[in-house]
Amino acid sequence: MSDTPDFASRAEVLRAIAHPVRLELLWAIMPGELAVGDIESATGITQPGLSQQLGVLRKAELVETRREAKQVFYRIDAARMGEIADLLCRLAGTIRTTATPTPRQPAKRHGSAATFARVG
């Protein structure tokens, strides 16, 4: 099994992100899921351009959709964005893990300044 990514598909995703309107759309839905009408209000991007650009983001699998009655809601596909972030971090020579961070538990206090491991 090769550790080499599929550069063609990664380049397509980066092209989708690199467009100023699509980047603005991603920025608008970054905090959470929004209906198309709310995206239009937040960005000022109107139909049919909005639908076209959202379609490009869907094709690149950068967003996920959910339909509720006649409304379509968009949210960022966090797993896909994580893949792209990993690629960019590798290119930058920085370290990034794809594991979901777990909340830190506060250290348990046992009434002394130091806690020692029990050797058994």
C-alpha cells in the first residue's frame, strides 16, 4: 500500500477552496449548518451563482447537505477538511493528527502535592 496521496483529486479539492466566492461560502458555514437562504443573507451571494458555487463545493465533498421539507442545509464536511489540512500540514512540515481531540479531564487530587505511581 502506497503512502502517496491521489494528487489529482487533492488538486481538485484545493482548486475548489481557492476560489474567493467558495472560500467565502465555507467561511459563512464554518460556525455551523445554515440553510441556503441564510447563506445568501450572510454572504450577499444571490441565485443562481450561489447554487453553482455550492454545487462545486458538494462535488469536491467539502460540504454535506441535509434536506428538511423544501429547505437545504449546508455544513462543512469536517472529515474531508481534515484530510486537506493533513495534506497541507505535511507539505509545511508540521505535525497534525487526524484523531478527534478528547476533552482533558482535570487531574485528580489526593491531598498531597505529588501523586506517585504504585509499583506492584
